[in-house]
Amino acid sequence: MNQNTTESTGSVETLADVPEHVLRGLPEDVKLFPSAVDKTRLGVWATKSILKGKKFGPFVGDKKKRSQVKSNVYMWEVYYPNLGWMCVDATDPKKGNWLRYINWARSGKEQNLFPLEINRTIYYKSLKARKRLRRVKTRARRQRIQSRKRLI
């Protein structure tokens, strides 16, 4: 899925907009700060070193049909054998968790996370060690992931 197909709301996310459950759920090695990728959004930044191979997740949101999703900024598509393609949509911050704030990497060099699907659930895995105060991003963000290709 192409990140460029998103709709801009025109508003700027601030820490005041982040639900309390999201802030409580942040691991101790990351914080939310303004994004370096998109100035209207918040992003996830490492405040301590993150080891290569560390997993984060699961990505949380409402399960919806693609036709019910208004924007692909905060969602993943997952294939369910009995339902077909469904979206895990975290557009509403109250329905998502801190993983909704992981932003798109603009290049492979910038990428430091990889999305994984494990049992129809999305996780992120660290591709390389991250030093503190570096933004945490994924390159494959918002693309369909077929479980048979991503199971670990």
C-alpha cells in the first residue's frame, strides 16, 4: 500500500492528543516526540539503545473491511483465510497503541524496523541497533503482509 494515498487532516498531533493508555503502554526505551518525517504527526524515538532483533507489538486497532477505512496512515492489512483481507485500523488513537506512531522511513538506509505478521497479528522487529534519540521507523509500512511469508 502506498503511503502517498493518505488524506491529510490539516491538524497537528501533539502529546496532549495522545490517550493515557498509549503513554502508559510505551516501553521504557522509547518516547513520543514530533516526527522528523511528517511535521504534522508524532513519531517514536529511542531514548535508550535498542538491540537488533528486539520485537515490539502487537499493533492494536479495530478490525475493519478496507472499504470502511478512511486513511491508510494508521493501518495494516492482514489476510484471514475465512474473511479475506481485513484492516487493523488504529486511526482513532483511543483504539490503537503506541505502535500507531511509528512512521514511514524515506529510504532503506533510514529503515530500522521491519513489520512481521505472526498469527494474524502485526509486530515490528528491530533490524539494527538503535542509539538513543533516534527515530524508529519502518520502510514496509502499510503494505499488505501475507502470513505465510512473514512467520518466524
